[in-house]
Amino acid sequence: MNKNYWKITFVIYILMVINFVVVKFNGNIYHTISTIQMNIMRRTEGGSNYNLVPFQTIETYLSDLSIGVAFVNIVGNIIPFIPMGFLIPMVFRSQRKIIKTMFTCLLLIVSIECIQFFAYLGSFDIDDIILNTISCFLGFLLFKVYKGFYKKNAPAWKVS
């Protein structure tokens, strides 16, 4: 496939992550403003918008998966980041080793969590980082499968 296709796909993906994961914009600006105001108020009243204890949030969610919020949060922290683990090595040849891809993913994920926290758009949760990183790993595995399939089935002159 054309290399520009993957670059354009990556840019669109990053814009979607910023829109839906960071800002959580669903078409209603008042919802976003309300979220910011609620987080400011919560912190002003002494509440915390962070979790630094690994698996604390995940354990809470896993204890009762019947709660829609728990399911949405777990799936919502996994599905959106699978493409990141696939697209980073696809677009950037220097990122085709798992260590480099995972480090880049981790930097992006921690940046997202920090932006959410400091912009009052959400919380900083170590469990989100864990789930997002696992997702990137799954995406990287898909990249390896794709590249293996592509190399096996493409003419020798087309393999990149």
C-alpha cells in the first residue's frame, strides 16, 4: 500500500484520539465545558483526579462487570489504542522494534493522561496507562502479523 496512505491514516487516528479520548468531545461543547467545570469543582473541594495505585481502578471495574460504566471504561481503554501500536511502526520505520514502539506509545499515553489531568478534561489513572499500553502491544502484534503476511504474499520488488 502507498506510504502516504498510512501517514494520512495516522494523522486522522491521532486527531480522533485527541477528539474522543483526550477532549471526549461528542458533538456537544456544553458537555465538555461541564466536564471541565465538574473536575475543577471536585479538585477545589479536595477531591483527587488521579490514581497512582496499579490495578485499583481495574479491580473495581472487574468486581462488577454488569455495570455499564465498568465495561465501557475497560473496553474504552483498550480498543482506541490498538491502532496506535499498529500505526506507529507502520508509519515510522525507526519504530519497528517492539521496545521502540512500546516506549513511544508509553510516552504518548502518559502525555494524554497528563493533558487530561492538567486541562481538567479527566483524571490521571495508572490503570488507563496499563490498559492502553497492553492495547498498543496488541496493535504491534497485529503489525507483525500484517508485515509477515505482506512479505509472504507480495512480489519481491514490492516488499518494504
